[in-house]
Amino acid sequence: MKALSYNIRGLGSQAKQRDVGDLIRREKIDLCFIQETKLESFSLSLCNSWWGADKCEATFRNSTGRSGGILSIWNKERFAASSWWDFPGGVAVNGQWVTGNIPCCFVNIYAPMTVSEKANLWGVISMIGEHNCDLCVCILGDFNAIRKQNERVGRGDSFCATDTRNFDMFIRRCDLTEIRLQGRKFTWYKPNGERESKLDRFFVNSRWLSEWPSSHGQGLQRMIYDHCPILLSTKNVDWGPKSFRFINAWTSHPEFLKLVEKVWREGSFTCWSCYIFKEKLKKLKVALKEWNRVSFGNIDHAIISLKDELQALDALDDTFGLEDSEIIKRNEIQANIFVQ
């Protein structure tokens, strides 16, 4: 099983939708939980574009104006949902994991900012956990709360002991275990680089751990957004080679469409249509790789290098914090990735 949780701060743009779709395909995601969609309505066709037609189901809590919004999606070939419902700050879905017919409950959380509203939400989730204690329960998302003071650092930081105490009491009362995230100390970074916190998490109950004792979490690459996507896996899987890559900057070049048309027309194959299509794509891939090297100077390598630099600065920030010059450099790198 692979479950993705991602606060992407708005799912209206095609770029963000594409990024989520790329993550789902690259990581072979079975369930996807998104917070802060900022959407007032939702179409299942978007999810089908990520997984393939008629492969998914979803439940959605719309935003209030341009604030909030929670979306839970699952591949129905892997998870068979039986019921779902939403409530202020969350969306829950019950069903069975198809392999082994294991009963599960997933609760997707986007917690409010105020201490009192969060305390109310913890009470609601506690009742959900009590009523589903015989199921494998996973509570995940953006909790907007920290468990320890060192999980939030930066300029202008204010630590609220009451908020932290309430959060910790909720975890203990529900007898939840947090799945440790590998590769990330923090999951949220203020856009100006002056503050970071661990806000995004996975919690599971004892029944879950009895079924999937090897469960582990991973903080994925942050890209240009302020939250890191986080991944929950029940086992390590080698999914083989990556798919065909497409770089958006290609479309800005006046020769791009001419090259694609030329290469596509040149191929002459005699066989069934799917084979011809596959061979044409293989030929186009080789041509685009060489054209990219000549025209853009290996822009894909430049993007990888920028991402590596951003990852290194995030890691340095997690451990020692960043100086002003390093914060400026990180912001410049994010801007350059966005341009690419």
C-alpha cells in the first residue's frame, strides 16, 4: 500500500494538478489525500486523469470561499470504500483493503489555526477512532500543530504550550502511533524562508500496526510549494523504470512543434497500431533528448541540479538553520525551478 498526503495550497491551476498526477504515477499511489484544495466544487474526471478512467472514487469537502477544502481519492481496484462522510476539518472513509479484505478507516485532516477549534477537532476524531477501533485506522494530513517545541523554528516563532499539550493528549487518548518520516525534519516552510514546522503527519492505531508492521513514512521533495508531500508505505517496492519525461519549457521554443511533426511523420512501421504508436514514441524520445541538449543545454539536468540544491538547503535548514544569504539563495532556486 502507498498513501500520499499533500497540502498543496490550491488545486485550481493546471500546473499543480499536473504535479499531483505526476506524483501519483511516479510513486504508484493507491490512496491520495489532499488538503487546502481551495476548491468550491470538484469533478471526478480530474482524478480519472491521474489514475485512468473509472479507476478511482473520491470524497470531497469544499472550501469556504477560498479557504480550506479537503479531497480524498482512492484507486477502487485496491481499496473498496463502503462509506464516507465529512465534518469541519476532516473527511473520513471506511472500507476494505482488497488484498486480504482488511477493514480500514482513513481520516484526512486539515486542522484549523485556532487552539479552541483544534481542540474541538481532536474531540471529533477521538470519537471516530473509538467507533472504529476494530478497523485499521490511519489519521493523516496537515494537523497545524506540533508535538515538541523543536518541531517549529524560525524568526517570529511563537510557541503555544496549550496547543501542544492538547495535541499530545489527543494522540495519547486515541492510543495512536506516529509513523516516522524519513528524510524530513520539517514539512512546512514559510515562503520567505524564515520559519519551518512539522505539520504534516501519519498516525495509525495498534490494529494497523498488527496488519502492516513494516509501515514507514517518507518526506518527498518539496518542489516550489511550501508543504512537502508525505508518503506512507507498507513495504518497499521496486516499480522499474520511469516513464517518458516532458519538459514544459520545450513548448516555448519555436522549433518544438516542427520537430515533433517531422519525427512523427518519418517513422514507417508495418504492424498493429499500438506497436506503431510505441515505436514512434521511442523514436521521438531519442530525437527530443538530442534536441534538448543542443537547444537548451540539457535543461533537465539543470532542473535536477536546482532540485538537489534546494534539497541540500532544506536539509541544512532542518539541522542548523539558514543565514540570510542562504535564505535568499533558496528563494532564487525556487523561482528558477518554477521558470523551468
